[in-house]
Amino acid sequence: MYKGARIAAVVPAFREERMIGRVIETMPDFVDFIVIVDDCSPDDTSGAATKIGDPRVTVIRHEVNQGVGGAIITGHRAALDLGSDVNVIMAGDAQMDPDYLPPLLDKVTDEGYGFAKANRFYSPESFDGMPRHRVFGNIVLSFMTKLTSGYWNLFDPQNGYTAVRAEVVRRLPLDRIAKRYSFENDLLTHLNILQVPAVDVPIPAVYGEEVSSIKLRKVIPELINRLTVGFWSRIWYRYVLWSFSPIALLLFLGLFLFLFGIGVSIWMVFQIAASVIATAATVMLAALPLMIGSQMLISALQLDIQATPSTPTYSPFDAASAREVSPSRDR
């Protein structure tokens, strides 16, 4: 138990027979439950986890590979059944240093956030040693995820080292969250729709013997599709269906005017190419929608940034426990 909260560590594992033992053996004592989800590994990941003999360990094996997201979702459900208050995600390859777990948990147990995640890129030095193409890819993906999820205060979205309150997990539509590589990005979108306050925690990454099996040809199309669907889903639920917001009006009208201006501009270019002189009215027909539409889109972006769920709203677990005890003392 950590500061009045029962902690469950969810460990998605695939081909981690060599590393899973280290993950279990280095798990802090304050972690009450360790849920190992063997995602149909061809090796003996499940057996290696069981051999450790830690009574906190629950091993679940998928008969069909569901991806890292599917394994995490299974682990979340199992942790809830065990009675957890906070679920943390620890990688099965020992890449996530357990020494940094307390700073992550403090945000959720003490400071009122519903979700906290690690951020490996909290300083310019964090990119040292990383190939330039990976630096560029991480920056682009981070800003695309900011736009999609609405969490403009978060960075490094692919970092799966996270802590989330069990009550938040119960509210999430787990069956609708992506189960493959885009799980973290899609999870943020669903958290924003529920307006769960989230925060980044600076935590350096640990790179050891893990081998990446990511295939960019499959990952990039999946990410683009999920980010596109996620963005419009978030706009629909947060700013249209549940509470119509000026953000939706500015976004839809601004997008219409901007695209209209682009269309007229293209038509005008073809007219000029055909030796037709563009009149002042024609130029204004293209320029005005472009300018007004751009201003509306910028205003919608500013309002969306201001609407980021970043203010803590949950009570500390110790305080909640004290309130449960205090009535009996007054009797």
C-alpha cells in the first residue's frame, strides 16, 4: 500500500522470458498486486514469472496475441477485480525504473490527478544519443497527439510508464480503446473526453537489453487513422454532444471558410493561367474567407488549449481514508 492506496502493477509481456524475473524482483514492496499479462508469447514468459514465487503475482496468458494495448486492458480489469485503487504500467522488459515509481504515484495519490505519465524528454539533454530521425519522429508525434487528445500540457505520448486511479479506469470504455501500438495515444483521447486531470512527470528512460519489434510500415498508418478518428471523436463528445461549445462553432465555421478560400484560390490560379484577369472582387472572395477562417481556427485552438484538463480535482487517498474513519470517532 502506498499512502492509503492499494497499488497494482500491470505488466504487459511478450517474449520476455529473460527479463520478466527482473521486473518482478525489483518491484517495490509497496506494490500490492503484480499482474503479468503474457500476450501469447512463443517463449516461456508465463513460466518464468511463476517461478519467481512472489505471492503478489497473478499471471494471465492470452491465447491470441492482442497487442500491448490489449494486454494492458486485460491487466487493468484483473487489477480492478483484485481491489486496486491505483494501477501502474510497468514494461515487461525492465525498461521502466521502479525507483521513479513514487514520484509518479504522488501525483495520483496526493496531488489530485486522475492520470500521471512519465516524460523522458523533459530537458534538451534527454535527446542525447538518440538518432535524429527518432528525435524528429517523437516531436511530431507528440504535437499530433496534443492536437488529437487535447492534453496540451503533456509530451512523450508513447511513454507507457503511467499511473491511473481505479475509479478512472472504471469510467473508461475499455473495449473501444486501441489495442495495438496506438493504445497510449487513444487512451489520452478517451481520458480527455472524460475530462480527467492529467500531468507529466520527468522520468529518464532506462535502455537495456530490450529489442524493439515495431514495424513502421504498420504503425504509421494505424497511428494516423487512430489520431484522425480520435480528434473528431473528442470534438464531437466534448464540444458538441455533451455541451455545445464556441470551440465547435469556431472550428467548423473556420474550417469551412478556410477550405472555401483555398478552393477559390485554386480556381483563380487556373483562371489566371488561362489569361483571365482576376478582378478585385475575385481576389477578395479568396482572401477574406482565408483570413477569417484562419483567425477562427486559431481562436478555436486557443480555447481548446485553455480547456486542457490539467487542474487536480481528486481528493488524496489519505484524506479520503481519514473522512471514512472520522464519523465513527464522533459517535
